[in-house]
Amino acid sequence: MRRALALVAGAVSAFFAFYTIRLLVVTSFLTRTRAGGGGAFVGAIVFPLLTLFCAWIAVRFWRSTPTVADQPAHQ
């Protein structure tokens, strides 16, 4: 179960990494934002933080020791 959660967190991290790169490319590294486009600056801070946070969670779940719930049932 923990490995599945690690994969999901890793996928979310990859999404935010992609979206950070996309944001920087579309706005020419934040030099060309629309009028009232202050959200791009917020995204430039929040998206990388979310990338790092989700990657940290993915690594923690992947490397954690299995619990009783993660072990297969004995038959």
C-alpha cells in the first residue's frame, strides 16, 4: 500500500514539475505576464514547493518499512 501511495505522490510531483516548467516557458521566465496576471508569480513559488513536498512524501513512503497492513495475509 505504501508503494502505491509513493507512486501516486511521485506522479503528482512530476505533474507539478512539468507545470512549473510550463509556467516559466509560457511567461518567458515571468517577464511576459498579462495585466492582472499576478497568479503566475504565486505559481512560480507554490508549484516548485509542491513538487518538492510531493517528492519528499514519495521517497518517505517508498523507503519506509512495511507495516502489518502492508504484508500479505498468511493462508
